[in-house]
Amino acid sequence: MTNFVAPIERSMLAKAGWATLAALVLVAPASAQQRDPAYAAARASGQVGEKVDGYLGFPVAPSAEIRRLADDINIKRKAVYAERAEANGATIEEYAFSAGCQAIARSVPGEKYQAPDGSWQTRTAAAPLRDPRCP
């Protein structure tokens, strides 16, 4: 017996998988990064921004202090992504991508985020530009 999944069913399964990952990202526990005043200040001033890959990036050349802060947050994010991905049968990259999509969607006006073309954008009141693969 073959394990054949029709293309339409495969598409529906893929969408269901992304929806599940997105839901899991939304319930991810708030990390210390959201409580750290230095992180909040760096984010508000546009020194760090959300990337579609689920990690923080640098819209402008960072100081050593900002780089250390973002690197620490990114290490913590990767640990959470790895744990959640394993628990849900996804890769770290898939989980991180879904988290990046959600983080960009949750950004607020004035914050920086990376658009699908790799350019850094400043969030306005309009919806952010997101990768078409985002759930």
C-alpha cells in the first residue's frame, strides 16, 4: 500500500502544520527580553529589530553592549525554539520562522523589522510587510 497524499491534502496538511506552529509560538512564555529595560530601549530606539528568521537583528551598526544583549536574547530564543520544535515534530528553523512571523506581526509603530526582501523597515500603523509563507 502506498503512502500517497493528494496535492490538495498535502497543501491542507502544510497549512494545518503552520497554523499549529503559529499557535504554539503565540503561547510561548514571555521571556526576560520583554522585561529588560535595556532591551526595551534598544528596540524602541531602532537599534535592534525583529527578523523573519525569529531572531533579533541590527538595523544599524550595534555597540558592543547592544550586540551582547541581542546575542544573549538570540541564544535564549534558540533554546526555546529547539525545545518547542522537538516537542512538536518541527525543525528549529521552521519553528523560528513561525516565531519571526509572529514577532513581526506583534511589532508596534516605531519599531524596526526586517521585510521579506531583507530591508529594514520602521513599523507604521499599517500592517508590517511579512513573508508570504508566514502563517
